Amino acid sequence: MTVSDYPPVETTSVGQLMAADTVPAAPTPEAGPRVPTVTVVLPVLNEADNLRRLLGELTDELDAIAQYDFEVLVVDDGSTDGSGEIAREMGARVVRHATNLGNGAAVKRGIREADGDFILLMDGDGQHPPDAIKRLVAKLDSHDMVVGSRGGSGGSVHRNLANRIYNGLASYVTARKIPDLTSGFRVAPAAALKGFVHMLPNTFSYPTTITLAMFKAGYSVHYEPIVVRPRGGHSKINVIRDGSRFLLIILKVATMFSPLKVFMPASALIAVLGVAWYVITFLTEHRFTNMGLLLLVQASVIFGLGLVSEQIAQLRFEQSEARQNPPSNDVVE
């Protein structure tokens, strides 16, 4: 028998054996879209009487909002009534100041410590209604910052009147209608607030700075009407002390962001006085007096200071934007 008389032997390659023994891999489930997170920052100072109820309401409201994940960050600004311990028992993350540093300082600490994509600021005294949070965050699809606007209500008569004055001044500086400048109930991107945090004061007037900074940076700001509730306990705002401080803050913030809005009217007023004085003295004494010259020179100096301040303000603001948007180190090939 020759080799050709044997039946052919079927051979199987190693690749065929591996293919035969290989079990098809299960399809990898595609990861769903990442849910953005919101950090709720609550600055508190001796709010034990209000905090337990407020955090309970917050938990119920936040659990019902599916579009975002939430964390609650309580900044205990040196409380002596156990506010921090109550917040921790209720499941909030707590950061504590050993001594009282001020409401604005607590807000700044909360902004720095926040881990969320957005930061929602609200008071710890229970005035801001948690059920309004759903409406505020719903507006983030079309606006950069959403503010809970009280519409001139929610305070005493003199405080509401003062707020209207502040709103008018801020509207003049920004050339935008601002219905509630001092509302502390607002939500904005964390990157923006972290970029402006070094500008914020340590007092109650931080909303003023945030508002003007956001307008100056070209962000879209929406005011959502809310109805505030009576606060528990006593207000920590002194009308005379904090009212005068608010006016100074507005002037300081105005000269920080739009100096010509302050210097230009002052320069124009002094120039008008100089021209008027010149006309009066020319008609009565037929000469140009030193006082008229002094007023016109002073107007020119103030206008020049305004121009220089405008350039400095622009440079400072560009540095703030650089903090928010650091240059990329990626290499483009």
C-alpha cells in the first residue's frame, strides 16, 4: 500500500482551534452621560433652632431632582450652639471655623471647599425656600447664574427701601436691570465663583460683588422670583453699620469693574461748575478767575484718573478670567 492509498487527514490550524474555543465576548455596556453635581453651601452662625428643619426640607427637595447630584456643605462660622454637630448628624459635610470670621468669609470657604460642577448659595436661617431650588437649577440650561429674587419684599420697610437704592446704583453701573442685588440665594458654575472668590469681602455684601463680577465677565444672569419666609431667631445684619458698608462696597465694586461709571459723572459735574463759574465771573467781572481754571483742571484730572482706572480694572479682570480658564498644556500634533 502506498501513501496515496491512505485517506486524507483533515488538519486544523492553531488559529482555527483558538477560534473554535473562543467564547464571544459579551458586549460592553455603554456608560451613560455623567450627571452634573451641585454643592449647596450653607454658611451658619448659631442656627441650631433652624438648621435641623432646614436640612430635613433640603434632603426631601434635593432627592426629588433627578437632573443633578447634590451635596450639602455647611460652613460653621464659629457657632457656639452646636450647629455644626447638628449638620453632621443630618448627613451634611461640615467645615468649621474656630472663630467667627464673617458671613462672607464663610461663603468664600464654602466656595473653595465645594466639589460640585455648580455651587448653590443659600442662607442657613431658613428664609430661602428649599422648594425653589428646583426652579433655580432648571434655568441653568439657558443661563449661567440664576438668582432667587425677592422683588423688594422679605424685609423691613427701611431695608426694602435701601435695597431699591442699591439695585438702582448697581443697575446704573452694569447697564442691566437688577431687581435684587443683595439676594444670597443663587446658583452658578463653580469655575466662575472660584475665579472671583478672591474679590469677595468677608461681610454680608458678597452677593453685590458676585453679581457685578458675573455681569462684567459677560455671563447670562436670570432673576427667578421667590417668596422668602420669616427667619427664625434674630437677624445678624445691623442696618446702620451694614447699610453704610453696602454703599461703600457698591462704590468700591463699581470702581473695580467700571471706574468710568463713577469718575465720568464726577468729572462732568465739576466741569459744568467750572464753566458756570467762568460765565458768571465773565459777566460780572469780565475776567476768567483762578477758581474757574481750578475747577476745569480738576475735572480733567478726575477724567484722566477714570481712564487709568478703567485700564487697571480691565487688566485685573483678565487675570481673574485666566484663573478660571488656565492655558492648556496639551501638545497639538
